[in-house]
Amino acid sequence: MKLTICTLLFVGFCMTMVQSAPVADKVTHEQIEEVMKKGFKAKLQDDLAANKEVLAKYAAWLAEYKPPKGDAESWKKKTGAIVAAIKADNQAALKKATNCKACHNVHKKKSSK
Ligand code: HEC
């Protein structure tokens, strides 16, 4: 009997782990900094074929992030286009979707450059 309860607890624990594994609770500003600096600024998006894995991770973070400015609907559209372009292996679409200015104008505060 004891063993059964332990097993149940253990399985429950594992399931919780699995559920929370793919996306962290909340994407932090530091993570977005990494996306911008190690990703976009380093031009990883210019070579989708070579950087697909890390770009997919970054795109997922972006999609989960709550931007400091602009409305959620617009953010969803912009980050959704990035996610979709990576999924479709569409270099041209990714280039268009990662237009720095178009997104910064709407979603980035003026103070942080
Ligand atoms: C989908 C929207 C989006 C796109 C596309 C985008 N950015 Fe950003 N970027 C942001 C947001 C939002 C912030 C501010 C994040 C914050 O303050 O939490 C930011 C911040 C930055 C920062 C400052 C990071 C810091 O130190 O806090 C840099 C540098 C940057 N972006 C570079 C780029 C470059 C270069 C490109 C294009 C190649 C680009 N970004 C494309 C949304 C975007």
C-alpha cells in the first residue's frame, strides 16, 4: 500500500515536471535581451537553415513575452509571423517578420535603445 502511494506521488511529480518543461512560467527581460543581442543583432535570422534550432527557441520566448509597450494583439501577430516563418523554413518571410524598426516602434520603449 505504501508503495502504491509513493508511486502515485512520484508519477504526479513527473507529470508536473513535464507540463512545465517546454515554456518557462514567464519569459524575462533578460531572455529577450539574449534574443535581441545574441539572435537578432548577431543576424542569426539571416541564415535560417544554419540557426533554425536556436531561432525556434528565441521565437517561442518572444511569443510568450509581454512587451513593455504596444497592445497584445499586435505583439501576437508579429511574433506569430516569426514563429510561422521559422516553422515553414521561409527565409524571406523571416527576414520580413524580424524587421527591427517595425517592431521596436510599436513595442519597445524609447528610453531603452
Ligand atoms: C517582434 C518584435 C521585435 C523585433 C522583430 C525586433 N525586436 Fe529588438 N526588441 C523588441 C522589444 C519588445 C524590446 C524591448 C524588450 C524589453 O525592454 O523588455 C527590444 C529590445 C532590443 C534591444 C535592447 C536589448 C536590451 O539590452 O534590453 C536590442 C539591441 C534589439 N532589440 C535589437 C534588435 C535588432 C537588431 C532587431 C532586428 C534585426 C530587432 N531587435 C528586432 C522587439 C523586437
